[in-house]
Amino acid sequence: MNTNRGEGAEHMEDLGASLSDKNQAGAELTDTERSILALEKRRWKYPGAKEQAILAELNLGPIAYYQKLNVLIDDPRAIRIEPALTRRLREHRDS
């Protein structure tokens, strides 16, 4: 029987904090982030078609889109969900 309730309470607080950290690290992508990745998977037949889709589907200008994309491809959540795509995009960006 545990007579020192203080230690148990501290342990429970630490456990709760670590679970909270894991939940934040494993948080899902937003709808916009998922849409950006989906858009990057598509192939574009005509010049300017991708930029038109960015504006029509995401209501973003190309500059804002590419800023978000560059942050997203380094995000561990996106890397976990789309490892091949994010690796390809990082290699293309860094070359």
C-alpha cells in the first residue's frame, strides 16, 4: 500500500505531460496541409495549370503556397505520412 500519495501524484502529472507531448507530436495534418501534399502528387499537363489549381482549390497565391510547402516538407508529421513525396520535394528544393 502506497502511503506517500505525493510521489504517485507527481508520477501521474509527469505521465500526463509526456502523453500530451506525444499527442502534439503525432497531431494530424490540417486540411490545407493534406491538400498541399495531394496537389504535389498530381501531374500537370499545361503550363500554369498548377498555379490555377493552387488559387482555385486552396485560395492561396503561389508565393504563399510555396512558403507553406517548404515548411510542410520538413514537418515530421508530413514526412511520416508521405515519406517518398516529402523526400523528393526536399531533394528538388535543395538541388
